[in-house]
Amino acid sequence: MLVSLIAALALGFGDGLPGKHPAAVGMSAKRLAAIDRVVGRGIRAGGFPGASVIVGRRGAAVFSKGYGRLGWAKDASRVDPDASIYDLASLTKVVGTTTAIMILYDEGRVSLDARVVDYLPAFTGGWKDSITIRQLLTHRSGLPASRDLWKLATNPQEARLGVIDATLQCRPGVCFEYSDLGMVLLGMVVETVSGEGLDRFLNKRVFEPLGMTSTFFRPVPELRPRIAPTDVSPPRGYPLRGEVADENAYALGGIAGHAGLFSTASDISVFAQMMLNGGEYNGVRIVSDSTIALFTRRTAGTRALGWDTAEDNGGGSGAYLSGRSYGHTGYTGTSLWIDPDRELFVVLFTNRVHAARARRPAKVISDVRADVADLAALSVTDDPQHVLAMPRSFRADKASGWNRPVRVQRSKSSKNRRGARRVTTKTSVKAPAKKPAAKPTATTSARPRG
């Protein structure tokens, strides 16, 4: 199996980054091969039907592989990291909105400490007048996590007004609340300053220049066979495939600052390499290196500007990425982590929201994310004094809490030297193997799903 993996690694990976053997960039192919076991366990446990994984280092993809299928049906298409398209969910916040703000900041058209009301005059009243762009980026604006725009609005314009009219839950700068609404407002700032839609701005300034031809909002119907399905029974009343899963993003017309982008792992690997290169890829500069350094540096809690940063066993970043690592996750089962110290990135895409068969699919994807990030870091072997020891087992091997066994109490008698006494013990009994999965339910809350 390892021989076939090494052969595949040497062949290249389509339209994304050039492929190289791991040894060519100081990595271990044998250690990377453990990703097969980790992701495979997630699929067999019912956490997701398939996955795309790309690990890159020093300008090359050293591991690129699709696992399983786009859906649970036996005839569903096999996952291909170059071709399979996933709903990025909250990765939209960084790949899309934060990148757009970085570009406008570079050009002097947006100031981090300017008030949001200076760009969006309707966003006013009380404490709102003091909220800055920086506070939106660090989720310290005082805005709530979300609103049920999809219940309040009948068209995208009404949904936008619902964001503008949101009531603050605390004084700006005082509390942290991961807020979709703040990112929606940042997307609206991009549109106001640039004079064009967020989708058009990103396509013109980021995706087209980087050759990210499979990255967009609102994919055309012809691409549906390549797109991983998501929610089976959402409030919209029909299964979703090729429409953004987030109900508020859908209410906003499918183009929003917090969700709505679709992409392939291959395209996002190019984006990650651009970030590692300090804002440039293949001779095309997207943003300055100083701006990337500013936006990806931890500034408040674990948050950078738009981005999250790695912390031990937190946020799906695992335990081994370096201290300057940054990234983000998406509710649908997507994640991107970038380690500038190791010149390394990890892309993992799943559609864990698609009729997951595991009892706790959120725990499954959390553990698999962390394991894949760990394996990427552990596979760096070109510094003999700092090669990390491989653990005996990973989170996916233990599968703790994925499909928790039913615990029942049984009483039995036992004797000891002092005579007979009753001892109550707990015995683990596995759930029936053929127990039908719970019927998927509609999403009833619009809290942030990243």
C-alpha cells in the first residue's frame, strides 16, 4: 500500500499545486500514510461519507487524496480532491471576506480602526456608532452570534436590513462572541468600498488571478454532479446540493460574508500556498506580505484578524502545529490550517452534515481534523533534532464519544471474606448493530455554524 501511495504522490495533482514526493520537501511518506487510517475510521464510523485531503509543503502538494464518496449511496461519485466541490461554510469568512478586507486595507481604502458607520451609514445608534472594522474581524463588536434572518426576511434586501438592525448584546470591545453578523457586515463594507458585489470582487481580485476556477458563490446547476450534498431536510423543505447550507446565507441571496463559497481542496491548496508565500503565487501578487503577517497574528484570545490561530487540541488544529499557525473551520465539515514556521498547510473537506450515521458526527470531524493536522506536522522530518515522536494511537483510533455505548446497570452478588454483600456494577453494552439511524431533523437555529 505504501508503494502505491508513493507512486501516486510523485505523479502530480491536476490544476492545483505541483506534486512532489514527501522526501523532496523533508517529509515522511510513511507517516503521511497514516492519514488513510484516520480518515477511513471517520467514514466507517458514519461521521461523513467521504473526504478530500491535501497536505502541502514548500510550494508542492505532498499528499492529495480523495476518500469515500460524495454521498452514502453506493452509486455516489467517488471523492476527487481536484474535482469534488464542497460547501465551505465558515471558511468563506477567511478565504473570501477577510482576504477582500486585506486587499482593501493594502490599498488604503479600509482602515482597521475606522468605524463601521463610516462605510455603512445605516449601521448606527447607541454603541453601534463606535464599532470598528477591527472589532468585527476579532468578533468583539458586541454583535450577537446571529439572527434568524431566514425567518424574518422575504428577500435578500430585507435580510441585509435584518443585519443592520441587529441589537448589540454587550458594549463593543468588552465581550467575545463569534458572530456571523459581523462577517456579513464586513462583506457589505467590501461591496460599498469597491462598488461591486462581494462575489465579483473576489473573483476578479483573488480567484481568477490564482487560477481557482472551481471556487465561487452560487455554483451553476451543471456542476451539481461534482458537488457534495449537505442537509437532507433543511427548513427549505428539500435536500441541498449546490445551494449554500447556511439558512441565513441563503436568505441573503447565497452571497454573504460569513458563508456561501464553494470550492475544491485543490483550489484551496493554491490559496494556502499564496498565504505561505506572503501574498504571491506564480508571479501574481494578491496582497502584501506585511498585511498577511498583520492579519494572521494572534491579537485577541485565540483570534487573529478574521482568522483563528492554533491552540493545543483546540479548534481542530491538533497539538503539534507551531505557535504561529492559523486557520479556520466550517460547519459543514471543512477546515484549513497553515503553519508558516514549517511552510506547511493542511486542507480537509468533508460533508459531515449530510445524513451522518454517527451518533455524534461533530465529535468525529473534530477528532479527524485534529489527527490530520497532527499527522501533517509529525511528518516533517528534515530537522533531525526536532523530529516529533509518533504517538501510539490517535483520537480516531480511540473514537471516544463517537458512537457512545449504552450503559446499563446490573446487580450481582459476590462474596468476600467478611461474608456476602450486594455489589452494583456498570456494564457497557454496545448498541444494536442494526439500530436505524435517527431521522435527520431540520435546522431550527441560525447560530453561527463555523
